[in-house]
Amino acid sequence: MAGNTGTVGTINPDLYKFLEDKSETNFPEGCLGRLWFSVEYQQDAERLLVGLIKARRLRAPSESCSPLVKLHLLPDERRFLQSKTKRKTSSPQFDEHFIFQVSSKNITQRVLRFSVYHVDRQRKHQLLGQVFFPLRNEPLAGDCPHVIWRDLEAESGEPPSEFGDLQFCLSYNDCLCRLTVVVLRAKGLQLQEDTSFVSVFVKVSLMNHNKFVKCKKTSAVLGSANPVYSETFSFKADPAELDTASLSLTVLQSTRGENSHQLGRVVVGPYMYARGRQLEHWNAMLSKPKELVKRWHALCPTPEP
């Protein structure tokens, strides 16, 4: 790898025995597998230490699973680090340690992506699932590594839409009258100009009778046509308002010293405002109270104001 990544040593699994808790037994229906890892950022050395600990309940396409994990520090898609392949196990123990060299100025803009593959007899790699971990959301400094587990998510098999796609979750809690939106990530955005100066953010607007109620924004991600956010927003909305309410999620690009430019938009809501996948997502949210319902949506062009 070109000088900014490395691998070193192994992890002592005894340090992580406290992980043997409900995370080892409570798996949701349809789970593709679960990954445990640790992160620690050494500010003085500007090094991100990533510990790949283990995976459990991987779903292989054949009778036996031979998994390996590739680690990317997005938005850099070209360089990656790779674990050893574990043979014939759907619950591998990796205990490997990796190093990414990244400046303290850029660390909060980066996203760790773990891609878990099955290696078949012809040595072809088949993707089993991925974990995206935005570094801005977690405390990275401290006296010991920060240990996390995440469930794998499937990669969308559909080709990118013309203007890109946005993935988000919806949830409604009628007891608290709370509408929750989790903006996860976008892909295939049609960025304009030099991407080194372009940042992308998502504006989430609650509307009622097509009138603006409240707006919230994600943080801006620099230089990526596939930004990852994993940010949660909540809005107050009475159950009686849901027949006339809608949510507009607009992806915007901004450059230094210029106004924002809209890259595309998704509107979800009842039949009055939405059709197809957008309407289905809204109805699925209402039919599964307090449960996060996740979907990908194609962005539609929006006229400039």
C-alpha cells in the first residue's frame, strides 16, 4: 500500500472477553452476520488503529464459509487492507490489527468500511455484507481501544440511478408523537467541479399541507460521490397530522464561497404526496410502529430556486 496504510501484530483476544454478552446471542431475523472491531486514534502520531476482532453467523452462499475482510478508509476507494482468510467457518476469530495514517485535520471526514467476503474454491470473492463506520460519530482518543459491533448490511444490487441514490430509515413513535429519520448514506451522486473542494450534505424538511414546518441538516462530507452520514433527526408530529405530512430529503453540494447546488431530492409521505417506493416506505413505517424501516431511494432532479 502506498505509504499511508499498514498492518502490525495481532490482538490479544483476552482483552475483549467482556464482549461475550447479549451481542453474541440476540441476532435479528434475516441478519447477514455481525462484526466486532475496535478503533483508536493516536493524535500525536496521526495513526488510526483498527482492530478486527471477530465475526459471527455469516451467511455463506455454500455449505461452508471461508471469510476475509477488506478495510477501506473512505473516500479513498483505491487503497485497502485485508485480513487473512479463515477457512470453513461462519464465525471467524480474526484478532488482527491494522494501521491507517491519516491527519487529525481529516479524521472526522473519513469513514471506515469493512467488506466481508466469502472466498470460494476458485478464489473468487463474493460479498457477504458491509459495515460503514463514520469516524465523526465516535470518541476515538483514550487509554484503550473503543470496541464496537455492527450487523452487516447488504449492498444494493441495483445500478445507481441517474442522479444518485439515498438510503435512510424512517420510524414513528405514536406514544411520543415522534417522527424519526436516520440519514445513512448516498451513492452515485453527480458532483460538479473539482471534488477536492466539494462538500455534500442532506437537508431533511418536515412539511404539512406542502407548507414548511421544520428543517434539519446533516454534517457536510468532503469530496465524495458516495458520502456516509449515519445521522439521526427527530420531528414532533401528532398522529392526526400524518395524513397531511411529508418528508423531503434534499442532497446538496456546496463549494467554497458559493451557494449550495441541489443534486436531487426524495419525498416520502402518504398518497397525497408520494407514489411507488416512497409511498411504500411511509406505509411500512406506519405499519411497524417504533421500528426503523430502511430503504434506498432514487434521487429525482429538483428545479433550482
